[in-house]
Amino acid sequence: MKLLATVLLLLISPATVMAGNLSNLQQQTSQAYEQMKDAENRLSDARKEVQIKQDNLRYYQEKAAETEKALQAAQQAQQRAEESLSAAKKRWNDNSEDLYQKWHQ
């Protein structure tokens, strides 16, 4: 009887150890899967954020280029206005001088 009990114990022990190892391995696998899914979600979120930032950058670069063109146009208009003012002042000074000369003749 002792022999039978010993044999049964020897047969059951490896199965119990193996079942414990399998259960532990299943838990580790499950945890690893959850970590993988979490990492996939973080990567997906990061990719979306990068895309948003790239879109924003592209938008603001286009706006900066448009603003630079508008600035150049405004600077050209300012230059033309300064030239026009300078020419008008010269005409006014010339006409004022002519008027002064004619009044004092």
C-alpha cells in the first residue's frame, strides 16, 4: 500500500508542478498581452499627435509664407507712398518758391 501511495504521489506531483507552471505561464502571457495592447494604444496616440503637429506646422508655414508676401507688398506700397510724398513735397516747394519769387518781383 505504501508503494502504491508513493507511486501515485510521484505521478501526481509532476502533473501538479506542470499545472502550476502552466497557470503561471498563462498569467505572464496575459499580462504581456495587456502590456502589448497598452503600448499599441500609446503608439497610436503618439502617431496621431505627431500627425496633428505636422499638420499644424504645415498650416503655420503656409500662413507665414502668405504673411511674408503680404509684408513685402505692404513694404512696396510704403515705398511708393514715400516716393509719392517726396515728389509732392518737391512740387509744393518748387511751386512755393515760384510763387514767392513772383510776389517779390
